[in-house]
Amino acid sequence: MGVLIDGKYYADKSAADVKRRAPAISHQHDIYRRSAEYQKFDRELIQPYTADGKPNPEFIKHYPEESRQYGFIKDDK
């Protein structure tokens, strides 16, 4: 009887011939690491404009100096 290995059928092998591979990295740990990284650097991901082309209020709140450079905040001078 054949066996499937990584989506490919091998007719000349049996299940006893195939060595099981250990998982490389825990998938759950990878998801946690990415979400923790996102939470740590989420402020740096804020874009100056929203998808519809309007100024992003979160960008204005977190980056007032850069918002002045973009012209979102008017200078009183």
C-alpha cells in the first residue's frame, strides 16, 4: 500500500518506512510572539492617512510634530 508524504503519493513505500518529523517551531508560540511584537510596536504602524485619503486622527494624536509637517495641524505663527 502507498503512502502520502507532504501531499505527494508514494506507491512503493509503506507507513512503517516513513520516519515522523518533529514540528520545527510551535505554531502557538509563533502566534504569541507576533502578537506581542505587534503590541510593542503598534504605535509605529500608524499611517498618516486613512484608506479613504483623509488624515488619520490616531496619527495626529500620537505624532503632533509630524502632523504639523503634513499640514494636519496649523501653526499659529
